[in-house]
Amino acid sequence: MAEDITAEIRAFNRFYTGQIGLLEEHFAEGPLTLPEARVLYEIDARGHTTGGELFRALRMDRGYLSRMLRKFADAELISYSPNLEDRRSNNLALTNDGDIIVERLNQKSDDAVSQLIYKLGDSERRELAAAMGVVRRLLRDAALSPGPIVIRGHRLGELGWLIHRQGLLYNEQFGWNIEFEALIAGIYSQFQLAPDAPAKDLWVAEQDGRITGSVFVMPSDGLPGSAQLRMLYVEPAARGQGIGAALVQQAVRFARDKGYERMRLWTHANQVSARRLYDAAGFAIVETMIEHNFGKDLDGEIWEMRF
């Protein structure tokens, strides 16, 4: 598996290097080389910076970068000013002429990208941009800052996605087999087919256009006045931001506001992170059982909160 992934990444690099070559051709007739354009882009993005910051960000040869900056200064594309925080270095920023050059470079870049993707339809372009965003996120691009987390109702097509993701994630994390996926497919179906009263609802956490978690509430089977918290999950890459706690709080608040007397949930001793959330929210264990489910021997637990 690791060898296959390595080979796929190397194949992508070879392909993408060729695409970058096509983009570079758009600079061939201009006054700047691609490395020079990259330096000007970086200065423009930062507003003001230092030679040391550029060296660390761009990983260029220090001497080559210094010669390039002198060339820009001689051409009056950048200007220097004292760095009050560090007297050993100077701040540098684009001049008006530098701003004009970068504006022209941006237009060239836009034209190059437009030519690269002009045969793609709108949905394919969105898919391409989303895939590039995934690459940047997974490889921890420092320029990316996560957007706000939005908790909303579910949309058409998302129940299937939630079943798919949780089936995969629980297999990866706990080794649970396809029995778990089959079970939760039925659970989501029960939720959707249940009447609107007693109250039920499902929430999805979304960040930067991606589903990062979900939970739902429906009446407990055979227990009048009791709500069931079901299928809490958070994407691994989104953990540590309080998404799980926010989803649990949303579920508890809903059950209380809709007049339920208590809320229950079923979990397992190996689901350590989820159990911490339930404990912090005020749930307590009321029943334990030994199970053999999803291909594993498990310690099942029923947790409950009374309102």
C-alpha cells in the first residue's frame, strides 16, 4: 500500500511538473524569469517583509536571492526601510512601479490558468479546485487558515456520505467490519423514515465547504419521553477545534427544548474521545454489556442524561 501511494504521488509530480512548464511559457516573453516573478508575488502577498523571511519562505539560494533583490532595487521595483524590530535587517516592499509589474504578472497568470482549464466544464473546474484544496490541506500548507465552523441541517445526498465516511473511519480506527456500515445504514434510514413527532433532527458541521462531522437526535425506541443521541462523528483532520463538543451541545439543547425528559446514547469503551465529550456534557454510564459486534469483542455502554 505504501509503495502504491508513493508511486502515485511521484506520477502526479511528473504530470504536474509538465503543467507548470506550460504555465512558465507565458513568462518567456516577459522581462522577468519565473523565480523573479515568484519573489515579487511573495513580497506583494506579505505587504512588507525582509530578505531573511523571503529566504525561509522560498528556500532559494541566499546569494541568488540577494542579487535578485539588488536588481529589483536598482530597477526601483522595491524599496528598503529600517526594520525597527531588528536593526540587522531592513524591511522591503514594492514600489508603485513594482505594484504595476505584479498586476501585469497576475493577469498573465490568470490568462495561463484560463487556457489550461478552458476545456473543463463548471463542475469539473470546481472539482479540480476542491482537489487542489485537499492536497494543500493534507500537506499542511501554512498559507491555509481554516474558515469558521457552521452547524446546519443536512442536505440531499449527505446521508449516504455520512454512512460512507463513518464506515471507512471506524474500520480504519477500530477495525470494525462491514457489519457496522450495514447497521448504520439502517439507523440513518430509521431516522429519515421516523415521523416528525416526537421531535427529531440531524446536524452537519461544515468547514470550508467540507463536512467535518455530524450527529442526530430521534426518540429512543420503546422509551417514551427519552431522546436518543446517535451517530456522533468528527473527521480526523478537523479534530481539536471543538466540533464534537458543539455537536453534542446542539443535540442536548434540542432534546431539552423539545420537552424530552432524558437523553440516552450507546457507545463503547474504546471510543475514548467520544466518551470524554459525553462526560463533559453531563452524561453518565447507566448500563454496561459485553458484546461481539462488527467483528470485535467490545465493552458496550449506555449513557444517560436527565433534564
